[in-house]
Amino acid sequence: MQVWIYPMIFTTQSDEDGQLETVSSPDWPGLVTAGRTRTAALAQTIDALATRIDAAGEAPAPGDPSHWALAANQQLVNVPVDMQAWHPATLPPDQTAQTTVQVTVPAYLTAQAAAFHIDLSMIMTHALQRFFD
């Protein structure tokens, strides 16, 4: 299973409805997506990238963001794109349904995950998949 990691620029903005996270990348011209939260923006970004990769039939190599100039309200985030997990047609029907569970995580780990913009749900999903594989 191939997981691609693409550097993306997350820009925090405010509008009349509150905070908005927009996402773009010089490597993906025309791709701009957003969400009210970082998690929502991440989910939209994964979907947008996977849609483009699926349409192209191949995944381009991730770019080198070392030369990108970021504004004060911008942050570089490495976005994982797992085409097998994204594309429901590649999974058996019983693996496409989702559920919400409550997991207790020590506060210091939750804080570290937030500081690094780590999606705990994604980490838990990958950990369980590896455990059962």
C-alpha cells in the first residue's frame, strides 16, 4: 500500500463566521480547499489531492517546500494521502463504514499531537489496521 506525503500550506484566516483554514500548494496549481477547523481542512485536502491523483491515474512525486516563503499566518503541513483508504471501491463494503469511539489519551500526548497537527483519529485507524494485518 502506497501512502504519499504532500507538503501543503495551511493559512489561518478570519471571516464574519469565525476562523477558516485554507489550504494550497505551489505544487498543485488551482487546488485550494478549506475548512472551519484544521481537521476539517485536512480532510478536505486529502479528498482534493486523492481526487486529482485518481483522475490523473498516477501520483506525482511530492515537491520540495524548502524554498517556499510562508506568511505569519501560514504553516507547512505534510498531508498523507492513502489512495486505498480514500477510494471506497478498493475496500470491501464492511470496511467503508465509520463509527465514533471515545479513546482516553494522556493530556501531554494530546497536547503534543495538537502542537504537531496530528490527527489522532487517523493515527488510531492506522495503528488498528497494522495491529490486525
